[in-house]
Amino acid sequence: MSINAIRIVIVSIILLTLVISLTPPSPVTSPKSRRKSRDIIVRGCNNNCSVACCYCNIQRSPPVCERCCG
């Protein structure tokens, strides 16, 4: 096997691993979970951060970001 072929195999394995890790798992649905799925739950912080929120105060309603990352 040539070095180029080995490189292609390694890159292919890395790309395949990346694609598999980014694919969300398929949910398992049951009659109970179907009934629950009608309820909408909003999660997350209201923030004006340019990158991400590092401290979300979930005691407030709606949750508010109190410290931005970066």
C-alpha cells in the first residue's frame, strides 16, 4: 500500500467519525412521549453575548445570561 493510499484511508476514517459524531440520535417514541411532545419547553438564556453565555441565571423567568464568555 502506498503512502497516499494510507493517507486517504486515514482522512476517510476521520471524516466518517466526524459525520457520525455530528448526527443527532434518533428519538425513540412511545405513546407517553408523544403526548408529552405537545408541550413546548423553552430552554436557554436571553443574552446579547457575541460568543456564548458562561453563566445563565435560571432562577429568573425567562432565564437571563449574567456573564458572557470571552
